[in-house]
Amino acid sequence: NRRDKIEEGTLAEYSLAYCNALIAKASREYERYMHTKYIVPGIGHMKLFDIKKADIESLRNKYETQVHTANRIKIYCVKFFKWCIANGHMKANPASGVEGFVEEPKEVEWKPSEVKAVQKALTKLAKDPENEISVIYVSLLFLTLRRQKELLGLTWKQINFTDRLMTKVKIKRYQSLGKRTFELDTPTINHLKRLKTLTGDTKFLFPSDKKPNEPRGYFKNFWEKIQVESGIEHTMHDIRHYGTRVMKEIGVDNDSMAYILGHKDATMLSRVYGQSDARARKIALTNSRSRLLIA
């Protein structure tokens, strides 16, 4: 009967069916990765019908020192079991009510010497013509604070040199938030003009070497060269944290920061990038003195 059929299947079997059924969107590969890396190795051997809330909590607790990972395991378990229920494979969600760990904001502090070291490394590596596109890519990460995938997915049709705009950018969760247009300053325009001479005959700003009609993958190997040259441990994503800290210190309002960073609103700022501190507030006030008439 149907109950016997349900009790026969393991989570691993249903996980495979679920991952194959996921629709194409930005998070699909990451969700599949979470299943193959954590969920299936942890509880994949269990019969779907036998899994209880305690099993999900136990799996979560295995990664309590990796809070972000533990919370993602919980989130994707909830989503997976909802799919199982919707498709008649089970009646209750064992991940429902499982609590996540509190995630502390990631504070990334770039020292001025580290930023200078990166600039020096970029200048040195730019001497090799084969590195020029990579140098421009990293420079644009600093100048625009775009996510890596946002830059990699840009086409030349989205760059408006006349109005100095980057248009219809697919920010994170663009399906619900909409695509965004960002203003471009002179240094950014200069880098884009130089890049245009290098890849302007292709669709994407950063085309794949082997498949010119597709975007290039991440510049991980090049960033590792920069880390070696500059002696830093920061990741490319940490550039966004650095840029956010700078904007805070010069007094940029939260709504503007949220828009630039591609967030829905300012509520994400303190959770992801940390709270405002006395140093940032003091610098913001000092920098605004020139606009105040009383010294």
C-alpha cells in the first residue's frame, strides 16, 4: 500500500528527485550543493517517514561552529520537506520549528595599508597584458561594490556610456526586487572604456575564454595571486564590507547604501555589515563640517 511505499524510500532518494525538480534560478546550484554536501551525508540514509525534528536539530548542531552553514541546512531542510508534503510523500514537516543559530554581523576591517597593498599588487600584475581583464574586474568590484555574479552577468547592452549608467542589473533576488540601474563615476567609466577595447566585440563584459557567448566564471585564481602579492586574507566578497564601512564613515545615508549594495532596504545593513559605531559617526560628522556654516 501507499504507506509501505513511503516507508521504503530514504531521504537520499527523495533528495535526488527534489534537486532534479528545482527550477532554474540563481540559488539552484547552491541548494543542490547543500543537499549533496550536508543534508544527504547527514540524514540521507534514513527513511523519509522516520525522520523527526530531533534528527534535524542533531544535523544542525554538527555545524554549530559554522553558524551560517548550520542555518542554511535548517532552511533548506524546511523547504525540502515542504516539497515532500506537497507531493504527497509525507504529512508533517520535521524541520518545522527547528531554531536557527544567531548570526553575528560579519565585521571586516580593512587597514589602509591593506588597501594600498592591493592597489600595488594590481599595478604590478597589470604589467602582464594577460592579466589586464582580471585587473579591471577586481578594480570594478572596488569601484561599484557589485556582487561578483552581478558583474560577471553584465552585457555591453547594459552599459550606457552617454548617461553613465549600468542598467537593468540582476541584483540578488531580482525576481522579487526588480532589476536596478546604477550611476557610474569617472574612474568606473574609464575602466569600462578600456575593457570595451578588449571585450567589446562579445556579448558579455567578461566573456568565457572557451565559450565567448557565455560569461566567464569567478576570478578566484587571480584573487589568490593578489592575496599572495599583498599579504592579505580578505576575500573578494569582503570588498563589499570594506566599501560599506567607508560609506558609513563618510556619512552616506542608509537608504542610499542599501540601494548601492543591492539590498531591499536598510534593515539588512546592520545585520550583514554590523552596527554603526562611534568612529563612523564621528568621521561622518567631521566630514560634514565643510557644509555647515559654523566652525
